[in-house]
Amino acid sequence: MNAGTGFQEVKQRFIQADIDEKITIYTTTQGLTVEEFKELLKHFPLQHLDKLERAMA
């Protein structure tokens, strides 16, 4: 992933996505840093974290 703009595009898509799309983006996007994954999680509804955890198992 190219630095900066690539992540910003992913982040915008993630913010606008519904829960299932957010999970897909989070679990299939490669090349992100730990900090970038943490940034995405800031835009994930906490009440659905269990669904994300199941998808990652």
C-alpha cells in the first residue's frame, strides 16, 4: 500500500461502509501498519466488536 493516500482511501471507504463492509475491509486489506488498523477501529461501532472478532478467528 502506498503511504498516505492509499490508507486515506481505505479509511474513507471504511467510514462510509456498513458493518459487514467494515468487517470485510478490516479483515482483507493488506499492507496496513498496526497504527493504521488502530485508526480504522476508531471508526468501528463498539457494540459490533464481537462480530469483528468472530470474523478474524
